[in-house]
Amino acid sequence: MTGREIDNLIKLLARLPGLGPRSARRAVLQMLKKPETLMLPLAKALEDTAHAMTTCHVCGNIDVTDPCHICAGTDRQHDMICVVEEVQDLWALERGSSFKGLYHVLGGTLSPLDGVGPDDLRIDQLVTRVRETGVNEVILATNLTVDGQTTAHYITERLVETGVKVTRLAHGVPVGGELDYLDDGTLTAALRARS
Amino acid sequence: MTGREIDNLIKLLARLPGLGPRSARRAVLQMLKKPETLMLPLAKALEDTAHAMTTCHVCGNIDVTDPCHICAGTDRQHDMICVVEEVQDLWALERGSSFKGLYHVLGGTLSPLDGVGPDDLRIDQLVTRVRETGVNEVILATNLTVDGQTTAHYITERLVETGVKVTRLAHGVPVGGELDYLDDGTLTAALRARS
């Protein structure tokens, strides 16, 4: 249909989440109309990032420096660690920009059925990190799923020996949320934690 | 929030149609997880296409060769030209793969209100092309909008002097379409053209 090179580009773009073949075609057409302002900068940004990207050996974040810009940040509180499941959770918390501490990315949740045990997550590293650096508080921000809560519970047990303070995110009604659209679990949690 | 390079990549991706900031972030995260299989090939495909892309001087198609692979195709019927508004219309017809002739991309429609006159479209080139090459039939496949139909009408007038046969796409009920969901214009056209 289209030239082989353009077809190849469409196929690659269509593999991104959120883009299907149709929107990939639209995106390519739009880029073909302005190759200098969009296509070449995008190619360069992709190549630069692919070559520079690395996983932070301290927290597990993906960045172009190791340690990542959060672990290396002088404006962060180095005595608080927020534990998240995946890098996207870290990014979500950073967007809120109300947390000024450090992070620890587990790389998933405990899931015996899928064969994911404690050794597959960065839990040992977390315990070592807490023990060796002057951390005062660990905030568990795993998801409110069964696996997420199991993982949070397991980490709490493991951290007991370090004597660090362990907290969890509050559960309740989202800001701007309507009660009518909330699931029962959230409503129950919000009622129980009323203040 | 994220490193500067990654932020820049997300911003560039978010400018593509069909991708917002949220889906651009998801796409970047997915790519960061497999830089070798997705990120670098995509960067290369973008760069190659940006450097090689050109507009076919014969038909106006965008391709990496000039004339494009359709105009240069030995398996195409060179005596039929299908006139379309934009490159995406050409691609749509090629996906159907039932048309084996050549194309002519106008680059838009006549639109006096927007200041688009005949000289802004590739209409003169079409008339010259029809006169100088042995074309038997011109199929007008402009959209069924007021501007599209005005343009088709204008081109028909211009082609009278060349004596070429001018046809238009049939209007009617789409294959698989349900009458209930069709607009009145299509229904009227389908009734009028019943066979």
C-alpha cells in the first residue's frame, strides 16, 4: 500500500500501547507533513534516551543517570522512602509533587500463583537500604489489590527488625470523586477511617 | 518529575495525533522496558523515513522514491487516474486494494471562504497529465462534503476539453452498514441509485 519504509514505521508505532494501526497511520501522516519539526527531533530523542537510559541501582527508577535524579537530588528528604510497585507508580507520585522523599521500586508484587517470590522483587535491597542509611520512615504505596496488600504486609514484617517507622497511604474517597460511582471497598475504607 | 531527556521524549510523543500526555507516558515506559527491540528500531525508522521521504512529482503521493512506487509500478493500469483530496485518502483506497490504476492527490479542496482557489490545488497538473499521457478514465474520489463535491464539479468542467471519461464513486449503503444508523443523505442517495 505505502512504501516499504513508511509501512515499517507504521508497524513499529502501532506496537506502542494506546496506538493501533489506524492511529499509527494518522501519526505517521502528520509527521510526514513536518519531518523537520517533529519526525527528526523524535528520532533523536528516542535514540538518545535508548542509549542513555539505565536503572538506578539505589531505587530501581529508570533514568538517564545512575543514581537517578531523585536519589541524587539535594532538595529531597533522604530520610523517607516511598515503596512503589512499578516505575509508573513513582512517576504518578512525582506528578503530584507533594512527596519530597526518595523512592524504592519493587518491580512488581508478590504473586505465588505466578511464581513471583520475595527474591524476584527488590525487597532485600530495601531492607539493606533502610538498615545502612538513616531512614526514619518507609511509606508503603503498593496498590490496593490483594497482591499489593500481601506485598505490603510482607515488607512490614521484614522491616520490623530494623525498627523503622512503616506507614501506608490513606484509603478513602478520591478528591472530586462522587460517592455514587465509588466501589463498596473504597466506601467501607473511607467510613472506617473517618475523622 | 522524570529525567529531562525522558520528559522531552514524552512531550514530543504527546504531540502526535491520538496520543495525549498520559498515553505518551505509557508508551515511553513500555519502550524503556525494551529499548533494543522497540526504541532503537523506531528511532532508526523515523530518521530513515524523514531523510528519504519526498513528494511524487507525478501524483503528489508521499513516498521514499520519486516517482512513487505506485506511479512507477509495472503492475498498475496506467490509463486510469483516481483523484483524491489528501494522501490519507490514497492510503485508504490502497488498503482496499481493489483499485489498480494510478492516483492524483489534489492537496485539499476548493474552499473560497478559506482562500483556497484552483491554483492552490494540483488541478493544472491533473489536466496536463490527462492531456499528455494516454489516460482513458478519471475517477473523482473527493469526499462527499460540499467542498469536495464543488471541487469534483470544477474538475469535471476543466476536463471536458480533454475528452476523457470522468466518473465518480458510487454513493449508497456501506457494506455491513445498518439502515437505522445511516444519515438521511446517504439513504436518499442509496434509494436514488437503486439497481
